[in-house]
Amino acid sequence: MILTIVGARPQFVKAAVVSKAFSEAGVEEEIIHTGQHYDYEMSTVFWEELGLPTPSVNLEVGSGSHGKQTGIMLQKLEDFILDLPEKPQALLVYGDTNSTLAGAIVASKLHIPVVHVEAGLRSFNRNMPEEINRILTDHASDFLFCSSEEGVTQLAKEGITKQVYNVGDVMYDALLTFSEIADKKFNLQDIIPFEADSYYLATIHRPSNTDNDANLTSILQAFGELSKPVVWPVHPRNKERLKTVSIPKNLHLIDPVSYFKMMVLLKNSFKVITDSGGLQKEAYWMKKPCITVRGETEWKETLQGNWNILTGPNQQKILKASTDSPNTTWKPLYGEANATNKIAKILKATGIV
Ligand code: UD1
């Protein structure tokens, strides 16, 4: 049995498609929800919509400082695993959240092989908690599944060469699997009162952008000068914060949306403005130009041909990027949307599950 650890929004999406591949390949899986995300819009709606198997347990860790949140996860996860009737054959984690790191540490201490999906990514910005989570998780992992050759090369530079595979990105599988279903389920006007191609889709939630007055002001001023409405589904951590600042007239704040609704918003957007990791890739796959409000990205391939432009929280750079267009023809990135089957196949072939 493989034990999968999820806790934050994007991990539910990844697990939905990987779990399906496991089930089709006859791999027995149990899922643990750490409870890092717990609001209906941040968690439950994803499980309902994506048909994820019910988790064996929700550890209900909730919010807290990084150390506290990760520490509680370590304790609760270890207790849960030690109480299982049989030791898992492997433990799988996704991406770079605190839930990812906690899973990797607990499993490696219990001598359970760690499988890391989205391995080898680096932003080279160690101020991001995610960067530390990625590095530590990779170095505790036994099977490392990368989204591109870049990840494989980076791991080799860090001395990690065994059981490293470039399988492509599981989010691509998810996007192709679910976006048609999403289109059938929701009309754009069910979600926002705008026409297709008439708005920017924005998500800003990194503490470096939202918790710093100068940076948030600069981003909001840039939004205010854009010629189209900006639709921003607001992460709960920023709700109160946005009540304390002046909101430009063309900014349309909405509650967090489900994955299906996000797919519909993305597909119909004019461009994307974000500091999220996953949305940079999703924008690329949907052939939408992306403005990334960060100084660096771990998804470097998307920068080719101006498909994705790094601006940091700089008003002038955001405005300049809003007028730029991609200057190369779109080509597939991060595999061919069959990463999930490859992962299941490789794990079976190695005999680990
Ligand atoms: C986490 C990940 C980030 C990922 C994001 C996806 C880490 C270090 N960060 O960031 O990499 O991109 O998830 O969405 O793991 N909150 C709620 N309700 C919830 C969850 C959170 O109100 O259901 C609020 C709380 O105030 C909490 C804050 O959001 O303190 C931050 O949540 P947390 O899970 O710590 O980090 P994210 O910003 O969501």
C-alpha cells in the first residue's frame, strides 16, 4: 500500500489524477489529509468536485506558524502511521508545502521510501518557505519524479541521481482531464459578470507581496491602471488585509473558487497575473500570456518567448508586461499529459508497490 499525504489546495488536484492512475494500475493507495487547508472553498469543494477517494484520516492540523504547523503534522502523522496494521510500502508527497515536508521527514525516519512528485524544482530564493521545503524533501526522497529535464539536471548537481525520472507534469494531466468537464458544468457568467477575453485573472497570495505595504500598494496601483477588469479570487489569508487598503474600481474581488471554476475563469481570461507557482503552468497550457509578480520562478521554461514575464511587485514592470505579447509559437511544455500513468508504471516496475 502507498500512503499519499495531501494538505493544501493544489495537492488535491494532483492527487485526484494520480489516484485514478493508481487505481487503474491496481496500486493500493490510502490518502491522508493533514488539514493544512480546511475551509470549504479551500478543501472540501475540491474533494467533492474531483471525486477524490475519501481520506483515511484528516489530521486537522489547521493554520499556524511554519514551525508549529509542521511540528504538529510530524507528530500526528507519525502516530497515525505507527498505528497502521501494516507498514506502508511507500509514502508519496506532492510539491513544496509544509505538508510535503512533514510527510517526507516522517517517512524517512520510519524507513518508508519517499516518493516526491514535482521534484527538482528550484526558485533559488531561500526566503520562500517553499524553497526550503523542496530542497529538504528532495534530499529525503527515494523516488523523484520531475516535470522536466531541468529538474533532473538540478538534482544531479545536488548529487541526487538514483531513481530520478522526468515524467512530465501531473497538473497537465489534470487540466486536460477536467477542463472539458468544467466547461460543461459552469458558464463564465455563472461565476463573473464579464465576457470572454475581457478581463485579467489575478491571484496574489505570497506573503512577500501581500504582507508588505509597499509591494501590495504597487501591485494594486498597477491593477488600477489596466484597461480591463481584474478578477481576483482571494485566498482567505488576504481577506482581512484587503479591507485595509484602497481597492481600484476595476478590481473584482471574489471568494476562492473550485478547480472547475478556475479552469473556466482561466480559459476565458485575456491574460493571467499571479504569484502562484501552479497557475503559471496552467496559463501556459491554456495558451494565456502570464505576468508573474515575483522576481524569480521555478517554472523557468514558461519564460521562453515572453509567454510568462517576471515583474516582481513593480507597478511599471507589470504595466509594461501587460502590453507585451508572446513572440514564439506555443509548444508543449512539461510532457504530454501522461505523467500520472508513467508514475504508476515506474513504481510498479521497480517493485516498490
Ligand atoms: C500554502 C503553501 C503554498 C501553496 C498554497 C496553495 C506552505 C508553506 N505554503 O500556502 O506553497 O501555494 O498553500 O494554496 O505550505 N487559511 C484559511 N483557511 C484555509 C487555509 C488557510 O483561512 O483553509 C489562512 C489562515 O489564515 C492561514 C493562512 O491562510 O494562516 C495561510 O495558510 P497556509 O496553509 O499556512 O499557507 P498558504 O498561504 O495557503
